[in-house]
Amino acid sequence: MPHIGKRVRKAREGIDRIKLYPVTEAVKLVRDRATTKFDETVEIAMNLGVDPKHADQMVRGVVNLPNGTGRNLRVAVFARGAKADEATAAGADIVGAEDLVASVQGGTIAFDRCIATPDMMPLVGRLGKVLGPRGLMPNPKVGTVTMDITGAVKASKGGAVEFRVEKAGIVQGSVGKASFPQEKLIENIVAFVDAVAKAKPQGAKGTYIQRVAISSTMGPGVKVDPATLTI
């Protein structure tokens, strides 16, 4: 049986691992237990009634969190000419074309979000094996392949969070920092759940949102009553 440290045992105290908590109570439990020296990230995990092996049950999208993520995301943009200038003016951290492709192929990935203009995709496509597994490949479905470079960069910097269902039917994402006021975290959580709900695929049968839990980086998970997560 694995050893459970004193800090973990203390964090779990007062949490019923079976109970579904109202979101207000769940957020308070998570924030109260985020006691490390750094500002812990609050994560959400949703179990969905889908089988992503089937194309008509894939869940993917992006949500603009109303209160941001609390992270300073580094954004890279693949663009040329006027669009490259637009990206720089919008606040992109890295802008390039062939030179940026070569840099990534050489193992340098100094960014957290990647955007590209449509004309750059034949070039960016060469990086699929590098960027794809990291969830960084630009995709028009989540607004990262676009001619609206200013809008995409500002959305990424301002709190846009991509989500994609994993093999086990789970969607995960960051919804803020433990230091956020409780009401701000709740707004972000509700927005995330709403975006996933709206991304329900046609092939989904039965109960779509089955379980929801939130936790901080080093804290225990707290189950949330989905009925308290509607807008």
C-alpha cells in the first residue's frame, strides 16, 4: 500500500470522497487546501459519456475564461509580411515562418500556444509529429488557424483554454489560480463546463456530463454536483 504523506492526509480531512458538493462549497474546499508556497493552479476534470474512438463522439473546443487563467502564456505565431507585423503588435512572443519551423524542428519550443495564418499550414504541417502530441498544433476548429491574428493572440493571452477529450472520455483544463477570489473561480468553472456542454457531439448517447471534479495542483480532488454548474 503506497505511503500517504502527512500533508496529503491533512488536505483530505473534511472531504467526503463520495459526496457531490455544490460548486461554491467545492471551490472553498479546494482553495482552503491550496497551502503550498506557490500559487497553485485550479484544474477541472470532466468524465463524459462519449467514446472518442468514434469520430462522431469527439469533443474539442476552446473557451474564453471570463477571468483569465492567471498564467502568462507565451504565444507563437506562424505568419509572414503584414500578418507577422500584426502578430507582433498584438503581443505575440514569437513570430516567424521558415525560421520558426526550423527552430521547432531543432527542438526549441519556447511557447505555450501556437497560432498560424491559413497560408502557413502547409509549412506548419511538417511539425505535426512535434506539436501534435503536445497539444500545440494550430487548428481552425479552436480558432488557432485564422486570419484574425490580433483576435487570436489577445484571446490566447486573455484566457482562452483549449480542451479535447482523452481516450477514457475525460476532458481536463485549467480554470484559474487558487489565489483568485471564489466568485471569479466559479465564473471560470461554469464557463468551462458550459463550453464543454455546448460541444456535445451528435454521436453522444445517454448522460453526457457524468462526473465533474476540481482540484488544485497539490490538493485532493473534490466532486462537484453538475446541477450547480449551469449558467
